[in-house]
Amino acid sequence: MKAKGPLYILPWRCTFACDYSCVHCTSAGKTAFQNEMDTADAMRIVDQAYEFGASFFGITGGEALLRKDLFDVIAYARKIGMNASIITDGRLLDVKAIENIIRNEVRVSISIDGGEKTNDLIRGKGAYAASVSAIERLSRENLLNCLVYTLANVNESVTNLNEEDFTEVLDLAEKYGARWVIYHGMIPYGSDEPNRKACPSAAQSCRLGYLRTGIRVANG
């Protein structure tokens, strides 16, 4: 390329696969596509990101840690001079994964959608405990990046668009030194009834602005 772009991070969805069934996610319970990139093609994507001038190669999914060559691709990005980051819910951060993350100085963002009760209704039983365990470990290694909070309804009476869940995740971010909390709008992926119910309404979205302002004022 003749010129480099003013790009901080280039995100790559490394796989469609995820073994969890979050109510807001198009990858819920899905397997990998048959034609997903192999390792060589993934490394060519890294080369293109580097040539364009990106500082970070950001990796997401699905669940990124389900990709078997994930740390081969990350190691290659680091070798050519890029930083690397991943987004995960933390369940698959076993000893081997943590060792690879530390070795390659990977910045890790953790998905968490509220307090334990709400988060586990959205993401599945035990998801909150797994996420907090990952947050604690990454914080100790100074590799915790952001907390990612996807706005969603579980049903007509349960939602994470509320001050209690917002504040709990903000408190976790402060306690463990996350750079920030990203409140991620749900992207509808279908017109079926469960998808429509999971997607926050226009009225909820309008209320969200007032809720954020109130939390910001209350917390200085």
C-alpha cells in the first residue's frame, strides 16, 4: 500500500463458532463456518492490517478462544510489530490460554452483561462467575482491557437496561482497573419473536441516555 491509514485497531471476526447461547447473539450455539479462513489466510489479514498502519489487531468471534490456531495468529501479529487484543467471555481462559496471553502481552476484553442474576439469564448459568474470575486474573497480570456490556432483554420483565446492572459492571471496572466499559447496542440478527423480544425497544433506548447521565452525575 502506498499510504498508511490513521487506524488504531482493525477488528477480525476469527470464527462464527460459540458454545454458549446468549440471547442477544447471532453466534449463539453455532458451529464454525466450513469456509472460515485457515491459518495462512489469517496471517495475510494480519499483514494487510499492519501495512495499513493499524497498531492493534483485534480479535473477536463467536468465541475467539474456540479457534485452535488463535495464538499462532497472535504470535505472528506480535512478531511483525503489532499489538493484539481479544474479546471473550472468559470461560475458556485455562492455564494454557493465560500463558499464551501473558507471553504475547495480549490485551483482553471481557463480555459481561450485568450483575450475576441478570448476566446469567442472558448468557447462561455460571457465566458471571467465569467472567469475574477471568477479570481478576487478567487484572493481576495488567492485561485487562475493557468490559463489554451488550444491551438486551431476557423477556418482557427482565432487562439489563437498568441502573443496578450498569453500576455493578462499572464498579467491577473500577475495582479491577479496566480501561473503560463499552455499552454495546444489540444488533438484531433476525425477525423471529425471540430476537425481537431480546432487542431493546426505541423507548428503552431513549431512556438509556437519561440513565447514563444519572449514573455519571452520581459517580462524579
